[in-house]
Amino acid sequence: MIIDPSDPLPRTRAILLIVGFCASIAMGPVLFLLQGRVQTRSTPPLPALELRAVLDGEYPKALEKHLVESSPVTHAIRGAYRDLWMGLGLLETGNAVIGRGGQLFLWGTLDEPRLFARDHAPRQRHLAAIARRATALGVTLLLVTVPDTARVLPELLPEGREIPPARRALYGEVLAEARAHGIDALDLAAAMAELRRSRPEEALYQATDTHWTLEACFRSAELVVRHLEDRGVLAAIPRASLRAATSMQRMGLGDLAEQTGLSPDGAFGPLVRAPIRWIGLFVRGPDGSERTLDQREPDAGLAVAGDSFADVGFVPALAGHAGRLVDAGGVLPAGGPRRGLDDTLARIERGELRARVVVWVVVERSFAEAWWGD
């Protein structure tokens, strides 16, 4: 059809078409600013608007990925899709492995620890350097290796699944390496096995998350304090007046539950939703006033360094059992087993921290990851 420019009706239609086209383009940024975006651990961050990134095409690609992964529509469709496959018994979950009773396991902890053997030489150099550094500072260093979930709950692995021999041997090899370099190491795996026999009603690991429970934090902190008392290294550290808040909780998704892609509001919501619990610790001053225990406590004689396992309740539990201030400036979730410890020892060297005892909390699987290579 040939449009006559003098005919007002086609001209009106053309104007409306142009306005509608421009409005549809503008709708994207408007919805981006107005809609409630979904934020999970796997959601890529909003990229920084930089001219270089715009010109070479990196910015629009990163922005597209952020918009897709943070869209409620994406999560709703993905949840329905995953629920369907879960109902058929064919769900592939990536990093999360669904075991018996709905217990989730991290896939990498059920595989051969190949990087542990590969990084043997650099790991020995780093352990030796850490031991020398602590000795030079007059610091008592205690390694607390947190066993992986599969080591403590092997009966809940998927049917027909077993821990490979090299993975089974990993924990003992970690303790042996640390002790060979003069680093004191607590056998928490053996203690947990005994605890499960004596108190089977206590859950030590979250069902939908890679981390341990508050009960495990409490029991482990108790073991650590008893070990340090037996060594006689806590007596010289002054006590503090502390008060623990009542355990609080809310319903949420664990890190492994998020990786299943199952919708918390879908048919399998009860499988992925779980209570997330935490406690607060308060320090009483001489005048009776209270403040929260800070992450960095320069006057603390006891410090904790390590990964996220020290970040989910272990620090307040340790402070409560020890009755002393605890510095947690070296607790770096997802920071690897070395960075937090390096930071803590550096603060002691500079005189910014008075700690004489450092508890190094490292999850077992970290020793089989690529944190130790030069």
C-alpha cells in the first residue's frame, strides 16, 4: 500500500508507530529501575558504566547477563522448569547433589581431590612460612579443619554414591602436613563422629547449605577452648564480660538450595527452604553499657582467621565459651585459606592487634582447591 503524505490518517498512524517504538525502547530502563530484582549468590553484579567497556562491547554483555539473572520472570520460569524435572526424577543440579532425606552436598566434595596432589610443593612452602611467621611473633597457631558434609554424613549420600579413596584420605593428610610443620591441628572430624554417636539428635550440617549449624559451631568452639586450656595458652589472656543474644532465625535459601534452581514457592519449596539462624554477642563495659562484639577487636588476645565457616556463628560461640574478646578481622568468606591468616598476622606484626592465640578455621575442601599455587 502506498501512503499518501497528505492523508492525515496514515500520518497519525505513523506518528503513533514512532512514539510506540520509542516508548518500547525506553521501557527497558524504566522497568529496570522500578522492578524488584532478584539477588542471589549467583546473580552477577551490575557492571560499572565505563566508556571503555561500552566501546568494546563488554558492558552490554555484562548488563544483559545481570538483567536476565536478576529478573523475577527468569526465576519464575526457571523454578517451574526445575520443579517439572524434579517431579520426573531427572533434575540435574550442577554443583548441588541431592542425597537421602533431602540433604544437599557440594559436587566437588564427592570427587577426587586432584589439586591437592598437584599443589603439594607450594602448599608445603606456604605452611612452613606460616609456621615460621607465627613462631617469630610468639603466637600460638591452632588449625581447625572443618570436615566436609559428606565426611560427617556419609549415610545421606545419594544411593550408590561413595566418597573416593583419595577424598577419604584427604582430612588425615591435611592434619599430618600441618603437624609436620609444627602447626597444632585439632581433629574435628573425629570429634564430630563421636558427637554424632553420643548426640544423634543434633544436626551438625545444614540440609540445604554447605555450612555447619549453630550446634556444630557451639560444640566445635567448646572443643577448641578445651584444647587451648589444656595447652595453657588462655590463662594469660584477660577475660571479658559478655552476653549472648537469644538465637534468632528466619526462613531462607541455603547456598546449595539456590543452585538447584527449585522455586522456594513451588511444589518442592519445603525441600529448599530452611531456617537460617544466628546469634549476637554483646560486650559489657565497666559502666554497665553494652556494645556488639566488633569484627576487629584490637585489644583481643584471641583471634580467628579463615573462611566462611568461621563467619556463621563460630566466632561468637568461641568468645562465649572462652569468656574473652575475639578478633575476627581475618575471617574472609570465599577468601581462601591464606588471605585472612596473612592479614591477621600482619596486623599483629604492625602492632594493630594484641592477639597471642590465633585459631585458623579452614574447611576441608579448601585444601583441594586452587588457593595454594604460586
